[in-house]
Amino acid sequence: MSGWDASAQAWIDVQGADGDFGRVHVLDAPMLALVDELAPASVLDVGCGEGRFCRMLAARGMATCGIDPTTALIDRARALHPDGDYRVEPAGAMTVGQYDLVVCYLSLIDMPDLGAALARIVAAIRPGGHLLIANLTAFNTAAVHLGWVKPLIGEPSFPIDHYLEERPRRTAWRGIDITNHHRPLKSYMQALLGHGLVLTHFDEPPATGGPADKRDRYNRVPNFHIMLWRKP
């Protein structure tokens, strides 16, 4: 089990009204800039959680649908955005060829069967549409001890190991206890290229705000990358 059902309320509490450091100070601005450039008429957010990104896009006048398998998160999304379209559905439950843009905002790492999920996600995109992905970097998910190691003497380091070995990865913080999945970058790239998608944008955005010490720490070992793919 992923742990999301038991962790839903803690996740809602951690996100608060604005979102966490990575979303607010790293990912939101470049993600929104890409969406604004595309100006899609219809957007599907796969793994929308409590609906935060859907609300941001709806505020820009875009028609959005958010799906997530965790009932408590969808309940929260509906409470915060009563006029929104939020559905308790897994990644495989999508209408073929319906959307100009599908967004996976830090959700692919939670999907145990990447191949099956991507097959349905790509099928949901109309020809000429796009898939926008924000994901944890593979060196982040391959980290030993889930992060930084502070020796008694010398500089902190961020060791990684077994990078090429795909595996589930349990992570816990602030009452959240979930299992997501480490995959090397090639697993994502090969799967997406295998569906005939065309990569049009790739970035590892730096943190541009927040406390200086946290920003500098993030920029030493960035957690996230962004990819934009076009469906021919």
C-alpha cells in the first residue's frame, strides 16, 4: 500500500494554504509559465492531491479536471474549490484523446506500474497536446538514508547508491508516511520516448525564494526536474 490514505490529513496540514517549499519556491513559477505558453483549453491533473495546482490553473481561466485515488484528498479539493471537477480515480481512469494538457505534478513517483500508468496518460492526450511532468530527480530518490549525511568532521554530503535498481522507497516526515518509487532517469525517458512523445523542454529549476539557508541547501542538490512532452 502507498500509505496515502493514512497520511492524507497530515499532507493537508503540511501543505497548508500555500504549499510546501519545493512547490512555492522551485516548481510553481516554471510550471505555470509553461502552461501559460501552451494556453490549453482542457487540463487533466493526474494525482492532483488536494487540488492545489488545479485551483491555480482555474484561477487563470482554464478548464481543469483533477483525479486522485485518495478519497480524503479529493474531499479536501472539493471543499476548497466547490466549482472544480475532482474525481476519486486512479491514473488509469481517463477518457481517450480528451485533453490538451495532462499534468503529473510530483505524482509519477507514486505509481507502482509506470508503464501501465503512462499508457493511459498518453492515451488521454489529444494529438498535438502535451504532457507536463514535475518529478523528483533520480539521484534524490537513490539517496542513502533519504538525504544529507553530516559527518563529525568535514562537509555534509548527499550519497547515493544502487542508482540503476528500481525499487519502492518508503519516506516519512511530519506525520506523512508513504511509499513511492525510485527509478533511474532512463526508465522515464525510455518509457516516454517509447510512446512516440517528443521532448520539447527540460529543466532542473533552482530555488528562487524562501529562507536563504534553505534555498542554498536546495541548490546544492536539486530535488526536482521538469519535462514537457508533445504528442504528435
